[in-house]
Amino acid sequence: MISRKKSKSSNRWLLEHFQDQYVQKARENKIRSRAWFKLEELDQTNKIFKTGMNVIDLGAAPGSWSQYAIQKIGKTGRIIACDILPIKPIIGVDFFQGDFRDQHVLNLMLNSLNSTKFHLVMSDMAPNITGNFSIDMPRIIDLSKLALKISNYVLSKNGILLLKSFQGEGFNEFYKKIKILFTQVKICKPKTSRSRSREIFILATR
């Protein structure tokens, strides 16, 4: 049985979600999710994308980041999108479906890249949130470590890692590791993120 308290919380979230200006704007413009506007803001502020880039999009579903990126890199660039969930096809985007927390699946994905060097690894990955941060935060950090591992394998010189994470236990230690591996690192909090959300974005350049 679902508790009355949980039901009220879910109903409140749904109401806020559908009243959200970016959810409405996404629907009006046939954009797959409001996350598109976060990437747009990050790009406008930091000039992330360039024509001809090779990009890996981790945690791609439902595809809004790839949808934005393909418009920016043009036909000479390449996007590999990956997620455990399926996404509707996007012209110019090669999609790899699988749970790359499994080492075997991760190896298959990395081997499929044919030693191509990528200019940008972007990750909007997040676990299914339980609401219990003592459970959620370790899962978040594990996904962040996986994105870092993939970026170490595929990024070119001067390559960029754009990574969603959350503030909480374990974040500071992870952030220190990124600062050792990259020459320029900054934390971004887009205005398009919901104000009460703990999500932040790490932008790191080799």
C-alpha cells in the first residue's frame, strides 16, 4: 500500500513538473526533455561545442543532450549515445544500449569505438533516486567514477568532461580526483536546474 504522505509528495512533484516553464517549453518545441535547456545554458556560458567534435553522451535517454549536441557539431562530427534505456532514433547519433556498470558491457562499448579519440564526454547519468541520500549518494558517486573512467580512456588532448553530480558525502573526494587528472575544473549550477535540486555540473578540460 502506498502511504498517503508519499502519494501527496508524488502528486505535488507531478503538479510542479507540468507547471515548470522548461517542461512546457520543451513540449512546445518538440524537445525531448527540459535537460536540453541545461546543456544549452552550460554551452552558452562556457562555449563547449565546436563544429566537427566527436562526442560521447552517457545516460543519454530520452536523448535531449544528443538532440542539442548534434545541432552544434554538424555533419562532420560524431556522437555515440549510451544508456540502459532505449531512445528514439536521432539522425546523426549512434546509440549503444546497455548497462555499462557491467564490466563486460563496458568493454564491448569501448571496443566498439575503434580507438577513436573524443573531444567531449558528457554525462547526465543519475541513479533511480530513493530519497534516502545515504543510499543515493554512493550510487551517484559510482556513476560519476564510471564517467571519469570512460573519459580517461577516450578523451583526446584538451578533451572536455561535462559531468552531472550531486553535492553530498563522497563528492569532495571525487572532485579532488578530477582536479588531479584535469588542468581546468569548475563547478556549474545552471539557472535551469531546479532551485532545490542538489545537482551540479563539473566541467573539466585536460
